[in-house]
Amino acid sequence: MDSGSGFCHDAGKIGTVKTWDVIISGAGIIGVALALELRERGAEVLVLDRGEPGKEASSAAAGMLCGADLETPVELWPLTRRSADIYPAFVEKVERLSGMRVDFRRGTIALLPLSEVVPPEHRALSSTELQELEPALNPGSYSAAIAEQENSVDPDLLMQATLLAARGAGIEVRGHTAVQEMRSTGAQVEVVGGNERFQAKVAVNCQGAWAGAPVRPRKGQMLYLQPKNPGLLRHVIRTHEVYLVPRTSGKILVGATVEDVGYDKTVVPETIQELHRSAAVFIPELASAPVVSSWAGLRPGTPDDLPILGKTDTPGVFIATGHFRNGILLAPITARIMADLIGDKSPELDIAAFSPSRFVAAANPRE
């Protein structure tokens, strides 16, 4: 047994079937961040994914790390704020273990209708200040506010780096192994994936939009523009119509739609054109910038737009999904919370609002 870890291993014994401490289904940022956290606590971890690890919603996201805004349910603010606080340390760890940089940058500017209240943790900007910070920006009839503690990251690079870090830490990650079932066998959990069966003390459903009811996919289309001036934009720009996220490569991400169309990931040219036009309203120079790529991702949504975190009705089986638009941001705090729960410890934040049982209760009201 690893001293103080609470995990013991029999993987090397002759004549025994390998048993992991934890099997995680889903190799997106939530699943792999959790695997890293568990590995640091001494666990042997196996991560299974239905497709290519990290190639669904996590790598398709924008990567804005907003601790609290008016589009985020207030019940989620303690988690988003805490995760934003610990994100620099999470990035430092992932970059150190992987040897990669993930384009972590600071500062977000919000453009708001003149009648709208400045969000928490933002500071109103004068027109002169805004011009100095973002000379190419045309705010039109909007007021501006900056959140200097709001950061951003390139999710594609972050996902690649987190997978490298996990594998380097001794975590086994297998793609193209769809998990059909997690069932209790008494002292253990049997995970059925493809034609294989895996044994673990604990299993965690981190399958995102494929986690099962009540989670459902919410499609988001977005694109990259490549302006001639690589330094055209310095900060993330958030508006109600569109958001713009600069990358070190000089590209600017423009997003994103929120569509309830099932598992359809079709990229619609007219939608991409409309996003491009909206971006050019705020930064006129983007009107002539070519679209270098466009794509669609499937966010895992829930009926109340809150994640699902905790134990399921099946002994030994946990779930961490339904992060909707905040999966990248919430990865570090979700990893800590779930690792605490798996280790039979009280998490650092109250997660009662995210209990899996809330949907069971809603579906079966008392007479």
C-alpha cells in the first residue's frame, strides 16, 4: 500500500487479473485531469475513451476561464471562482509534466449594453482606456469592462499536454474502447468496454455528452480567423453576440452557437459566415481576414445547466459530467472534488446542488 494514499495494488501478482484502483470512462479534460489528480494521490488509473482521447468537446472549446459572469448560474459561481483561482497552478503542473506550453494568457474585456450592470470582478473602462488596451476594437454603443483575473487557454494544446502528462505519470489511456456498462460485483466494479472487461475498486463516468440521461449534447459551431496583423487583438473579448479569443499563433477564435440538435456536428457555412460578420462588427479589420478552420463541438448540457458530480446508485460508480460551457474552466476543481469523494473525504466546496439524485427526485415527485 502507498503510505497515506488509501490505495493498494495487486497489479503485479502472478495469476491474478489486473485490477485498477480507478477506471475513468471518458478521456476529455475532466476525465484526464481527474486521472492526474488521483495518480498524484497514489492511485493506479485506467482511462478509456469511445474515440480518440481528447478529440471531442474538450479540444473543440474556446478556453475562456471566466470565474463569474451573468451567463453562469449563480449556484456554480463558488466552483467557477475556485477553479479560476487554482488554474495557474494546474497549468504550471501540466506544462511541467508534459514539456508543452498551452497558451495561457490573462485578461478579458466584456462589451455590455449600456443598460447592463457591470458583472462581478470586472472594472469599468473609459473609452480612452479601451482604446489604449485594444486599438482595433470598435465598441459601438456598448460600454466596456475588464476582468484582469479572467484568463484563457488554448483547449487543444491543453488537452494534448494533459494527455502527455497523464501518460508520463504512468496513467494508461486507451482510445476506441466504448464503455457500455459499469456494474458492481460486490467488492469491485466491472467495466464492460467493447469485447473486454476491466476490474476496479471504483469507476467514474466522465463521458460528457455521451454520459447518458439527463445529459444531452448542445452543439457549438466556431471558427478561426487569420488576420494579417498577428497582434491585432490582445485580450479575450466577450459580447452577447460573439466572443473573440486571441492565440499566440496570431489566429483569433470566433464563437459560438448553442444548438439543441442532438449529436449532429455538421458545420453550416451560413452560420460560420454570420459569426464572421459579427466578429467584424467589433473588429472591422476581421472582415477581410480569411477563415482558416471551422468546426463544431458537443457540450454536455443538463436540464438546469449545472454539472452532475457525485456517487450514483450503483455501488462504487461515480459520475462527473454535464459541465456545459464550463468544462475547461472547471477541470481542476472537479478533479479535486471527485478525488476527495472517491477517497471518502469531504470536498472543499458544497456540491449538494450538483447531486446526481436531483434528477431522480424531479422525475419521481412525492404524491
